Amino acid sequence: MTGLDTETICLTKEQHAVYGCICYFDIFSHPVTLQEAVEYASFKMTAGQVRLILKELVEQELIAAKDGFYFLPEADPFCIRKRSELEHRFQKNQKSIRRYAWLISRFPFVESVSISGSCSKGLMDEDGDVDYFIITSPRKVWLCRTLLIAFKKLFLFNSKKYFCVNYFVDVNHLEIPDRNPFVAMEIKTLLPLSNKAVFENFLQVNEWAGQFLPNKSGYQGSFLQKQRGRNYLFGWVELLLNNRLGEALDKWCFHLTLNSWERKFPHFNREDFDLNLRSKKNVSKHHPRGYQQKVLASWQQRLERVKVLA
């Protein structure tokens, strides 16, 4: 690519938005379709506009195209085949994913379950986990989390493959405070599995995500159970603990887990701990690898080669 490493290339706002989309997914070695370029561009555009911009970016040799996919020229030459393999693995494992999601949705105080991470984009690595975003009953985040973790350790031998429960909020505290492109992408691509009303309320509370992804509307609802099912499996636990005793246990679980995390991750300063291991009365986030910061830093690094025309 002529001059790419020695000079900065100027793009219009529209071109930069589409190029930024390609760069973002390049972090995951994920070639992008036209439809994805439209949905995940950071500027409001039509499919026709995006198609034209993709052609312009290819002509400038900023991106490459093959078989209907768009990617950076330096991307893995086998990225299209790898994407197909990841999609096939996700499709192959859908039955198991649905089964485990159904099980999680029946746990005490679980109001809504959604798939997040790579599986929410229809992809599954060979050694990847299925990540879940869980909305709980009020004041039951930590009790709910502890019950799920105890089940995973006792009955699944601590396997996370289909049971990685790493983000909880309660139904009265749905707003996600980290307003950036990474979090917006995760919100907009959540794959809901239970309780349509609660999930849609979550999206409404976090409608700020549309500022980063203005073309992405709606959600993929093929996994969705519209209502929360009758909880025959663990309903008796809710009856016993939906009171002050349950709230006291939730508080105890909160302090027990927080103390454990503070001992286990002493290298985090207060700001990084809150970002990656957010532990408050109504939210539990367990992302100790600092993935959000790494992705955003990698994305900005890729974007340094271009700038937006004034």
C-alpha cells in the first residue's frame, strides 16, 4: 500500500466510519459483510452509501475485498475460511447453548438471560466459552451469582464452556455506565434468550449505544422465550429467600466475593478494578483480563493511519 506507513490518509466522516468498522472487526480476525458494515458503522448511512464507500476504500487499498467480505489488506489470508468455521461451530452447538441458557433462566432470581461475547455474533471458537449477561431480581445479584457459580463448580466441574456467567445487573439498575464503542457493540449484539419485556427495557435504558452504532436497530430474537417460564426447578428457593433473609445472604455473598477478588487481583488499581471487576450492590462484572481496554487500544492503533477531513 503506497505511503500507508509514512503518511496519514485523509477520509471523510462517512469513509472513516466504515473503515473504523473494518478495523474494529480486524481485531478479531473477522472479515465483514456489506450488511455488517452498514449496521456497525459509526455514522448514519444507507446500504447504498456504504457500498460505494467500501468500493472507494478498496480502490485506495485501505481495505481488501473477496467473496463478498471486506477486511484489512494485512489480515490473515484464511480469515474468511476461519469465519465460516466459527459460524459452523456455533450452529453445531446451538442445541447445547439453548439447553444451558434454559437452565440458567430457571435459577432463582434470574429475570432475563442473554448471550454476549463472540457467540452473540454467531461465532464460537474451538476452545471458547459461552458468555452470559444476566438480569436478576432486585437486590439479588450476588445471591443469584453465587448459586450459579456453586452449580457450575459442583455439577459442571467448574467448566465454563457453556456456562460462563460473568456479568450481572438487577432489574432496577439496568444502565451500563461505560459509554464507549466496545460496550455499545456488546449491547447492540446481545442475543436474548428469556423474558422479552425485561430485555427490551434494558435496551431502552441503554439507548445511548445508538450514538455509537446509529444504523443498528432491533435485535436477533430467534433464541428468545417471550415470557419468563414457571420456575418449577428452583422456585422453592425463591419462596424461601425472597425476603430479608435473602437480602442478608445477598450482602454476605457480595462481601465474600469482593474480598476474594481483592486478594486474587491485587495488581489492579481502583479505577481498573472498577472497570474490569465492578462489584457493587446491584452489579457484578468479572472481566479480569481487561479485554475492553485491550480492544479499544488495538482499535485506536489501527485507526492511527487515517484521519478525518475537517
